[in-house]
Amino acid sequence: MLENLELLASGRPGRHVKTSRVLAEVDKGLGLGPRYGYQVLVDLARPWSVALRLVSGHGNFGDRMFPEPAGAR
């Protein structure tokens, strides 16, 4: 997942990539379906679910009170 994100961001830190592009590459490269891939991506972006956040999320990834993220587009 992280390798696909880095390839899509062209090695430029801080650049956000659309979720649909990431999920398409993850499905093509790893064979993870979009639903599971989206959940993994959301978990990587949530600051309270990982000790060291490796993905900078831009959008609604839920919060501790309402953990459901916005749907993937």
C-alpha cells in the first residue's frame, strides 16, 4: 500500500492522491479489492489507530466518537 502511494505521489512528500487512483493501483498490484483496500488506507491515515501515522489523509476519516469514514469516491 505504501509503495503504491509513493509511486502515485511521484516521490513528492505532502502531495495528496485521489483515493480512487490509489485503490485502482492497489487492486492491480496486490489484488486487494476496493472495499478492503479502502479500509486499510483509512486505518493508515487515522492518527488514533496507529502509533506512527504514515499516510496524511485529506478528508473525512471519522473520529473516535464516530469511527465511520466517508465513503470512497
